[in-house]
Amino acid sequence: MRVRAGAAAVALACLSTFSVAGCSSPSEPAEEHSPAPETAAVDREDVETQATTTTPTQASPTLSAAQQRVPADLREKVASLMVVGVSNYDQARTALDQGVGALIIPSWADPALLTEDGRNINALREQYDRPFSVAIDFEGGRVQRHTQVLGDFMPPRALAGQPPEVIRGTGYDIGSSLRAHGINVDYAPLLDLDVAALDIVGDRSFNGDPEEVVRIAGLFSQGLIDAGVTPTFKHFPGHGRASGDTHHQLALTPPLGDLKALDLKPYGPLLEQFPQASVMMGHMIVPGLGADGVPSSMNPEAYRLLRTGDYPGGVPFEGVVVTDDLSGMRGILDYAPTHDAVARAIGSGADQALWSSGADVAGIIDHVVWCVHNGYIPEARVDEAAARVQQQFIDTGV
């Protein structure tokens, strides 16, 4: 069963007015950690009232299997929402010892983390008596990590010209290789449309036609799922016509109405077909979507748009939403430092906050906990996200 607790509705209702822009602990001055414009303002007492007057238990006395697996301890719950980049076995152990719910294997990781008996991902799964996800960016072509171990596959654009059985088979082959090395989440396929000749999109895109993207991405995703790997649709709400590359700067998309008319078209059909998939929230600024100048990854209205399916052909989505990288992309680092970006993303509606640098895991977890304790993030928002993460563990059998 998907997570549909009362807390989800409560937290979603709060997102249009909620902000963690002021969330800085006494030892971390606000002026150092909140350089970005506020998304909205609400008193801490109001947030606490919203979070406590309607709790998951009050709204739904019978907890789902996923909710029953959510840790009772607040710090453990917060840690379960983190996706942390790790370079080697020892760093992975350090992150897992902090209770993180997911690791991501970046391009600069030591390949031994995938291959060395007793010190690889599969060994970690045997050594830790709890579920955790391991993710990687593996689209094929120019975005595929550790090809010397995991294999070398054609770019999505080239794959698009293949017969259906080859497209699905390629998804299966990629998924089988990932799963054999302990990886259960692929940050692919990319649903961005190649309609503006952006280099950051280019041959990473299946096509410029939304219907073709739905067809090809659906076959590829089914192949991943056949192999036991969760696909991740990205970058919501659409990077294909953005003004630039968020790796280097914040990017502006066309107005929301234009995105609804074109860029968002692949999401509804694919989320209806694959409700167990993840969605990656991008960092693009969308005019007409919430407060001006706020990246989608920290914009409550972007998460509301995804959750409600309020776009042509859209469907409500109850699965895991993960942010794009909050530490390795210049556009976000210029907007907010990583620990603030993580807190803002979770407060705005993200279920998983990803930072590939893997820096200061304990400090970032503590920072988010502080934000909850001081009323900047409702604990109901953490509960909702943690239940979705647990549901994904159940769905993928990790």
C-alpha cells in the first residue's frame, strides 16, 4: 500500500506558507546560513499548531506497514531521509553509522566499493541489520558511472531508435548490473525534452516529443524494474527549456503555463504506469510557481504540483521525491549552503535530500533535527517523508 496517511494531507497543506529560511541554530548564525530570499513566512507557534493538532495517529489510528517501520527517535527519522555521497567503504560505514537511509555512488568513488569482497556495497548490506538504499546516476552515454565495473551503454538518444525489446532489454541489463553490485535505485531515466538545444540535455534526452519520451522511458523503466531496480524520473518540473545548466548557475524555465503545455506531459502517464518510481526534483526556478526566485527543490509549490498532479494528464503521486544534488551544483551553493539547503528541501516537501559531497553528515542531520525542535519543520513532515522511504524499501525488497 502507498503512504496515504493524514499527515500527508496536513504537511502538504502547510507547504504553501511554510519556510525554513530562518532555520539556524544558535551556534550557526542566521546571516551565515540564510543568504537566500525567504520563500514565505510563518510563526513557529503556527507551524507547531499545524504539526500537532492533526497527527498521523489522530488521523489514521491504524498505521501502514511502512509507518510501523519508521524509527521512533527523531534523529533516526531525519537520518533516514538523507542520501549521502560516499567515496569508499570506510566513508560508507561512517554514513551508515549515522543512520542515513541511502548512499549515492559518485563518479569519483573508489571502484573497490563495488568490487572488493568484504568491503563493497554487498558486504555492507550483510553487515548492517537494517534496510538502506544505494543509488547511482546511470542513464547510459555520457552519464554512466564506473563503466569499467558496471558496463558501457549507449546514450538515451541512440537507444530511442532501437526496437522495443532492445530498449527494455537495455534497462534490464543496466538494472541487473547495478543490482549485482548492491545498487537498487537508478537516477534515470531523464524525462527532459530536447527542444532547446541545451548541451546539458542533448543526447541524454530520448526525444523532443513527449509521447515518444513516454514510450521509450516506459520501456527502459520496466527493464530496470524487471531487474529489481527503482527508476527515478527527472528533472521535475522540466529542464529541457531552462536558461542554463544548474551545475553552474541557477536556471530559469519558461512560465509554469508553458511547462504544463509541454515539458510536464511525460510525467502523468509514466507515474500512472510506475507509481513505485522515484521522482527527482530539479533546481530550476519556474516563473509563476510559488515565490519568485526560489529553486524548485526548495519550493513548496513545486512539490504540491507533483503531489496533486495539477497539470494536464497529471496524476497524484505518493512515492519518494528526492532532490537533485544539494552540494555539487553551483546554482544551489550560491543560493544556500548545504545544511540549509537540506533543511529547506525537507521542509518544503522532499522525502530525500541528496548531497554528493558526503560532508558533515552528523552536523547536517543535527541541523535538521534542530529545525524540527524549534518549530521550523513540522515533525509530521518528517514522519510523512520517512514513511515514504520505508515504503520504497518494502517495494524494492532491500
